[in-house]
Amino acid sequence: MEYSLTRPVGVDCLTDKKNTMNKHKLVENMKVSTSAVKLREAIDKAIEDGFITREEYDRIITLASEDGEIDAQEQVLLKEFHQMINDKDIKFRKV
């Protein structure tokens, strides 16, 4: 099953409280793969509090590659996710 969003896919799918993810956009009304939706949900859940554990990070990477292909939407989500980590918008929590 595929989902269709009425807003741009990618950075606009992931936003933090500072709304710092406005660097990339894909075509509006683009069909979104089920795996991209699952990845987005996993990332959103993991970054709710501004921190991420190593286990959450590993789970996100595994989820992205679970179907054997990282599609364009997943690539954008992962790129923005990593950018948020690099920019320290999300910090690793020591367990």
C-alpha cells in the first residue's frame, strides 16, 4: 500500500521544535512508500525528546534497509536525520 501526502515529502516530514529541517523538498503530492512512512514514524518517535539512544539509531538504520532498498524518500529522511545529529539538534543519550 502506498500513501500520498499533500505536502512536500522529505524535510517537511520531519520537523523538530525549532523547525530546523527546511533544507530539502521533493515534489508535492509525490507517492510515498510504505517503508518511508514507517521510517518517518520511527524517526519522529525516537527524536521526540531531542535525544536518541544508540539502540534507537541502530533500529532506524535497520528499518531503512530492511526491504533491501533505500528509496529516494528514505534517503532524504536519513540525510535530514543525520544532519540533525550533526547540527546537534538531536543528541545521543548515554545509557
